[in-house]
Amino acid sequence: MPTDTYKRALDLLATKLLEDEPRLGVQFPYVTDETGAWLTMPASHSAGYTGSGWSHGNWFCGFWVGLLVAAHLQTGETRFLDLARERMQLVAQRARDGSTHDIGFIFESSAIPLVWVTGDPDCAAIALNAADRLRRRLITTWNGAYVSAWGPLDDERGRRSSAIDTMANLPLLNWAAEHADDGSFRLAAEAHACMTRDAFIRSDWSTSHAVEYDLVTGERLRAFTFQGYADWSCWTRGQAWAIYGFTETARATRKVDYLVLAENLADYYLARMGARLVPYWDFDDPTAPNCPLDSSAAAVVASAFLTMAKLHPDETTGAVWQHRGLAILDALCATCLASEPSHRGLLKHGCYSLPHRIGTDSAVLFGDWFFTEALCAAVMPGKLHPVPQRLARR
């Protein structure tokens, strides 16, 4: 598919952002309802327990800022940057949130693109404070250390928990290591990657969604799911987070072993996909094909594949990953792009959480972000993020 198609998708994004901004007030979108309208919540809505129940809160708000930055890059119009800066003021309060690993998602999609594009020192300070909060979530055990996923750190339920999603939150720590010249951020990120590799990845290269550890020994007590079909299944977006996170770990550490691991995870993903390019929400849902798709998982994987292509020490193999990433983008543009004005998202057919009946066939804001990230990597490399540098051969 020609790059003109990708540029039209970015133009569509810019149009929808401008149309939606006046309607949002101080709220942020997260999923669309059955009519295609955005559902919203304030940036201040933090994660937390209500009794035994857990709410992820608003971990979406940063993505909206990043989408505005991408629209500026596509159109050259400064009004998108102005809107991004205004929105960043609402998001900034979450840099003090000590209750969730999703602080990585919030600020690596908002403050960090603003720093890269504008050099804004205030955004850099906000992102560094957020990275410090994320680093504080590192739980040390006899067998290693991991970043706790959920809950305040004075709650044992939170201290024991780890999720595959955290792998895609680690780029905030790796950015902070470079920005602050403080290797402790990268050591924390790599420690988490090592424990995740050993505790989450099954012998067939599929992944568990979540793990509970013994706080002293670091022994895995159980593997379970929060948003997948079953504890034993492979939740598709979880596999995507793993591919993305280990690819980014290879990028940060310059270690080929992490790239090889990401390739193995990707090979499993592709084998389970067959001829499909947009996956079902869980690879093991027995009701397939009569079950939801998850375009957001495809978007995450497309972005990871395009990074993998640039990183790979073998240019021929890198070209294969590039082709695969672009093929997924082509499929998303052809089958999931929300071109109709009534649908306010960019990418239809995402599945936020089927078990919780939230956004089961909708646009999800993080899907729009990773789709846009991949589009920008394809048509304007180096503009939204630095271009990955090829790794040395082992």
C-alpha cells in the first residue's frame, strides 16, 4: 500500500482531533461506545482498589497528547502543539501517582514526544519525575527484581503483582537513564525484563498476562489473567506488549539477545495468526471466529516490527520485519480505519476488556496511539521518536 494511504490516515487523525477538542473540556477519551462516540474521563482519575475490585483509572490521557504532537508533525500546524501543551498541563498531575505502572504509558506517549519535538525542559522534568515514581515500584527479591504493576506499594496485593503490560511501560525508564545520565533507571528496567522473561514466557513462546510473586524469594506463585480468556490462554494484546517491550529493551540495552527473544515471541504471534493480519482478542477463545477482534494488538505489533527492522543486525532479516510491519499497517488501513464522521476514533475493532465488557468492539485510545506511532515510523522516521540504530552482530 503506498505511503499516501498512511498520510491520509494521519490527515484523518488531525481532522478528528480538531473536531473533538472543543467537545472534551477537561476530559480525555478512552473508548468509543456503540454509536462511535468517545467515552471520557478526567486525567486525575487514578488507579486503585475499591474493596477487592481494581480500577485501572485513566491510563489513556497521555495518548491524546501524543496524537496531537503527531498531528502537528503531519500538518505543520502549530495549533496542534498548542493544544498538546494545554493538555499536558492536565496530564502532568499524574507524575506524582505512585499507584500504577501505567505511569510509563502516560508519560512516554505525552511528555517524551513533546521533549523530542520541542525540547521543552518543563516536559522533560515532568517525565523524569514520572520515571522516578515508576522506578520506585521496583520490588527486590532473592531471585531478582520486578516492577509492581498495580496498587499502592503499602498494599501487599500490589507489591506481589506483575503484568506483561509493564514491558511496554519500560521505555520511560530507559528514556530517563539517557536524559538524566543515571544508569539506575536502565538497571531497574532490565531487571524487570529479566524476571518477566523467566516468569511469563511459556515453553512455546506464548505469554501469561499476570504473575504473582513471593515477596521474599521471587518465586512465581501463580500465573493468571485480568483481561484474557483464561489463566492458561494467550491474551493477544499481552503477546503484543511482550513483543514491543522486549524490542524496546533491545533498543535501550543494545543487547541482541533481547531482540532474538522478541523475534521468538513474534514468531509465535504470527504462527497463531495464520493468514490473518488483525487478530482475535485472545488466541485461545474457543468461540472464534465469532468473537471480537483486537486491532490495537495489531497496531502495537506493527510498531514493534518496524522498530525491529531498524534494530536487526542483519539487514536482510530486518527487511522481512519491515515488510511484515507494513503489511499489518496496510490491513489496518483497509479494514479498520474509521473514515466515517460518526465514528470518533481512528481505528475501529479494538477490544479493551472483554471480561469486563468495556470497549469490546470499539476504538481504544491506545490503539490509535500505537497505530499512529507506526504510521509516523513509516512515513516520517525520526520525527515522532528517534530512529532506532542497528545493533551490532554478536
